[in-house]
Amino acid sequence: MTVLVVRGDREFLVEPGEDFGTDLGVLDVPEDVEPGDTITTHLDEPFEVRRLRSPDLFHHMERTGAPMMPRDIGLLVGHVGVQSGDRVLDAGTGTGVLSAYLGRMGAEVTTFERKAEFAEVARENMELAGVADRVDVNSGDVLDAIDERDDFGEFDLLTLDTQDAPDVVERAPDLLADGGFVAVYSPFVENTREVVEAARETGLSNVESQETIQREMDFDDRGSRPSTRGVGHTGYLTFARNV
């Protein structure tokens, strides 16, 4: 069971029974370490042990590209109402952040990643997240799999983060259970427009797109205001329903 050890702004993932080097000394991690424990380095510097939660995984998973941000995942989850036992078909696994979040919520996820090396990293990340038994990471194109496999059945949710999302959306009525949702993420508005057009032409209902914009707040002696640092935009989310 991988755990997180924390000291101020220092955070490390450690395994029970390992010796782990930090800038504050070497941690001898006990085999029976539990969240809530305090362990010390050989220099007597204390670290607090915490249980891994999904936001921690976002920061510590090995990355193969730009993953979907937690704020986008939160919007997606809130909009479609993911719950334990849902069957999800996902395409564009990448690092696997979305799949890990959904798996940790109790969903059964079948996900496809075109690049074999990315898929292998995603499998390792599912092990880290503790959801390897609920997230099936496949290497290949989801459209090819749809054409070749007859064991899919019906899904409650279709999530897409791929350039060919409009083509997959056209197949949504054959993949989704009645009332099932499609959720498509894209950083580009052109692709988002194509997704919307495909959803409408396919006969899906409740088609809508939202841009995700979020700004942090700054608080100092002069007053309080939204931060002027960085760009608040991350991407566009399009939703539709099979009813």
C-alpha cells in the first residue's frame, strides 16, 4: 500500500518496508506503517503519513502528457453523476488521471490509449492508484475495438479526450444504455464544435458545452482580488445524453 509522507511542502510517495532518501535524511519506512503515523529520518526529522487521495495522485503520477485537470474532472463528475458500479468506456487514456478518479469512485472503466508506451505508464499509474482491478487499460484505437469486439455491452458513460472524438460520438447510441452520458474534453474550440455537431446529428439530447475557467484568489494587506497570474482556461467540456 503506497502512502504519502509529508513534512511542510515536502511530499513523497513511499512503500512500506523501504528505505527512502530525502533532503532531511533517510526514512526507514516500517512494514506496518499506517496513515496517521509519524515516522522520522535518521536525522530525527519527522514526517506525517497520509493515505493517498485522488488529488495527491494527480501531482505524483508519472505523466506522458498534459492530464485533465482536477477542476475539469470535478465538472465532469458533477454533470454526469458518476457512481459506484457504473460502466465507463474511455478513450485517450494518457496519464490515466481521469480513469483513476473514476475507478476510485467505484466505476468499472475500459480505457483505450493509442500509444503503447503511454498505455504501459497508465497501467503502472492504475497500480499506484489502487484501481488496477477496476480500470482495464487497452493499447489501441477505440473505434477499431468497437468494430472488432462484440463483448462491450452497454455503458453508462462514454468519456473522450481524443482528436477523433466526433467520430466516436457518432457511435454513442450503440454504446450507451438509455440515459447514459457522453462527456468530451478538448483544449480546442474547433474540435468542440465538431463534437457538438456530431452529437446533434446523431440524435443525442441535452447537448451543451462549457468552458472551464478558474482563478485563484490573492489575499494581502492591500486587499483581496482574483489572481492576475497565469491563464484560467484549461479546456472545453461537451455533454450529451442518450435518451
